[in-house]
Amino acid sequence: MRQILSLTILLIIAVISDGQSVGGYYKDRHWATFEMNLWTYCINPNHSIFNEHTIISEKKTEWTKGLTFMENKKVSYLPVKVYKSFPSLIAYIAYNCSLRTVNQENFERLKELQYISLSQNFLSFIPVNTFQNVTKLKYLYLSNNHFQNIDETLFNKLGNLRTLHISHNKLSMVPKTAFTSLTELRNITLSFNFIQRLDNDHFENNKKLERVWLNHNRIEFLSSTMFDKMSNVKTVDLSENRCVNASATPTRLQQLKEKVKLNC
């Protein structure tokens, strides 16, 4: 019987001096690196379509750290029970596929996951419990989808998250408590949406933020004390916004001077 899936071994990027390898993912002009083992499985885009009930049943390989569905338009659902074949999965990439839905079962028992990319798909909604078991997650990419809103509790269990990208969607507003639990967050990208307003509450708990991309939105208001508690912030991009109250530029941004792109 012909196998539904054919998995091929892909060497990831490079080996650094201490013997570890570094994987990388380029999106929205930013390069995100993540540590992983030397090998990952890559789904061949030329093979047959599968659905949400498909179980990857290849021989269990403890050393496999990454699973990739890269530019595979036949993939409209992610498989379930991936943990049976990849119990120690660190990176899960489903980039430029045809995903319309994901849920908690897709990431069931993948407790070692540190990197998820679901960018460049057709996602418009993610159930609130989808990421509740991947508490070690550090990098989450949801860019280039069809999100019009995000639930305020979607990221509640992601206290270790360092990088969050939700650019190139259709967000007009962001719940004030959406990022409250992300106390380790360093980088956030909300660019190329339709966001009109951000208040102090949005980033009140994100004191470790270093880079914030808010460019190409419709932001008309920024509190004058926004970012004041963020002593680590290095880059803020507010270019291509409306910024009606531009004269009341947040104090912290005035201190950053050349590191801030206002141009709004």
C-alpha cells in the first residue's frame, strides 16, 4: 500500500562551533533563530493530500527535532497524534500551506515545542485552548493569515514566549489583556494590520520588550506614557500610521531618538 506521506531528512542550516545547529526562519524582514538538533523531517509537497485524521506513523525517532510542511498547498489540515512519532519535537513549521484551522489536538503532548510557524495560510480563527499545552514555546509566527481578531486568552499559557509575529492580517483592535501573560516577550510584530489604537495596558506586563513593530496600521492614538516601563526597548517602528496625537510622543520613544521610526 502506497504511503500517504513520504518523509525526507533535511539538514537544517548550519552547525556552530559547539556542535549544536541553528535553524532560521525569515519573515517580515526579520531573521529568527532557534536552536535544534541537526535533523528534521520535511514533508514533500509533491505527495498525496491528507486530512485532519491522518496520523504520521513513521518509525519513532528520538533525535528528530523538527517537522516541516513548507510551501505545501495540499496541506489543509495538520495531522493529529504527532507526539507518537516525534515525542521530543522542538520546531513545528507549516508555512505557506492551505491551513484553515488548527486546534489543541495538533499540538497534543508536544511539551518540548519551542517554535511554531503557521504563517502564510488561511487561518481566521484559533481556538483559545490551542496552545495551552506548549508552555515551553519561545517563537510563534501567525503572520500572513486572515485574522480579524484574537481572543484575549489565546496566549495565556505562553509565559516563556520570546517572539510573536501577527503581521499582515486584518486586525482592527487588540484586546488590552492579550499579551498580559507574555512576561518574557522580547519581540512583537503587529505591522500591516488595521489597528487604530493602543493603550498603556497592552504592553504593561511586557517589561522585557526590545523590539516592537507597529508600522503600517491606522493608529491614531498613543498614550504619552506608553513604553515608559520598558527599559530594554531598542526599536519601535510606528511608520505609516495616522498618529493624530504625534505631538504627544511617548517619553520613552523620545529618549530612543534615532532608534524609533515615527514617520506617521
